[in-house]
Amino acid sequence: MTDPTTAAAATAADQGVSAYVTAPEHQSGSPGKPRSLWSDAWRDVRRRPLFIIAGAVILLLTVIAIFPSWFTSVDPNHKDLDFSRQPPSGDAWFGYDLQGRDVYARVVYGARWTLLVGLAASVLTVLIGGLFGIIAGYFGRWVDGLISRVGEVFFGLPFVLGAIVILNLVRNAEVRGALPIVFAVVASIAVLSWPVAMRIMRSAAIAAKQQDYVKAARALGASSSRIIFKHMLPNCLAPVLVYGTIALGAFIGAEATLSFLGIGLRDPAVSWGVMISDARNYVRVAPHMLLFPAGFLTATVLAFVMLGDAVREALDPKLR
């Protein structure tokens, strides 16, 4: 027969262990369920003022990009030379450009193409770099050497010079239409930027490959593809996503730079970079043509950089 004193002590010990495991700092929403890295990061990041401010700005810009007709009923391409370079007024809050087009309407509709280029370039860069990086980190040896050397070739190319060469080839091919032009700009940015994402993913994959769960999966006979995409990828994704968030703002600035140089987006695609390029020769006589699109561009890039910094600090325990 079990001693009642021993049984009571064992019950108290079990209760103590249970209370320790299910303590609030180890819980998510439901009792007994440990928090994951992502839920823990979300719990931390939503308390950061920078994240809230950046998220609100990005949400507003996203709504503007998806539903521009909610914010203006003016055709952004409607021209009336009678209003050429007129300053802001009650009829046109941001004034008119050289060809008599409403600057406010063009800023609103330009958000769609600007954000589309930044988001598409960021996603494509992360996909290409992340795939090559995790393959190089997992297999190592000659596979790692080959991918790393190819990445160094692209990494060594000056971004602006490489983009000029690629986009001039596209321009000489007489590509027409907004979407083909956008695709060309996105592809050029991704081709020149993927080595950074590859290096980040490769470092994370090399560290993850040494973990016990990967060794256990390999010992149980799991295939390389299953180990890479089922076990390693979820644990290597965080640093690459942080880079993608920060790079999104940088890619928006890169699109504006390329458009300013005359090799990026062009009509019929309206972007803030195109507007800045159109206004560069009229800064003194019509500064409103430059200030408003440049202000929106600066706020957008800053918002994505702030968002990326907040996410990075939330996912890295050393920075909390």
C-alpha cells in the first residue's frame, strides 16, 4: 500500500511541475500550450511604438494603393496645359505638374506601382536567395562553393550600373505596357540583390544543420528535401524575413532612383519616382511638383525600415 504522506508529496510535486510548465511566461493563449517563436515575437513587437506607427503608415498606404478611387476621383493622366505648374489650391491640394495633371491624383495612384515594385522585388529576392542559401548551407562542399562563387559575382556588380545595363536591354527590346515594364524593373532589382538573402539564409542553414532535430530526421531516413523544407526552413526563415522587410523600403528607393535616371518605370505606369524625375528641372519655379511625391516616398521607406527594425529586435532575444 502506498504511504499517504508519500502520495501527497508526489501529488504536490506534480502540481509544482505542472504549474512551472504552464506559467504565463511559457504560455500562449491556451493553458498548457508553449509559445512558438512567432507568437512570442508578436507578443513583443505589438508593444513597440515604432511598430505601431510604421504599421499604421503602411496600412494606410496599402489601402490607398488598393482603393485609389476612395481618395480621389480625378484621372491622374488627364492633361490641361491651362493649369501647368499651378501651386496647391482648394481645387488641387498638391497643385499641378508641367502638363497640367493633378499632382495629388498622381501621388495617390502612384502608391500602387511604387508599393508593387517594392513588394514584388522583395518577395522575389527572398525566394531566390533563400532557396539557394538553404541548399548551399545544407549540402555544403562543392554545392556551397559553386553557389557562393556565383553569388559573389552578382554581389560584386555595382547595383546602378547593372540595372542600367539590364533595363537598357529591355528598353531596346521596345517593351510596352505597364506590367511588362514593372516586371523588368522587379527582375533587375532581384537579380542584383539576391546574394544578400542567400548569405543570410546560408548562415542560418549551416547553424540549423548541426541541431539535434536535423540529425534525428536524417537518422530516421528522411529525404533531403523533407529535411530542408519541413524541418530547417521554418527555423531559418526569421532572419531572411527581417531582411526582406527592411529591403522592401530600400527597393522602393531603388525604383525611384532608377526612374529618376530615366531607366525605371515610365508611362503608363505612374510612380513617385517617375513624378520626381519629371519635376527635377522645375524645382525652383514649381517646388510642389517634387516635394509631395518625395515626401510620400521618404515616409514609406522610413516606415518599412522602422518595421524591419522592430521585427528584427522582436525575433532576436539578444536585442530585447
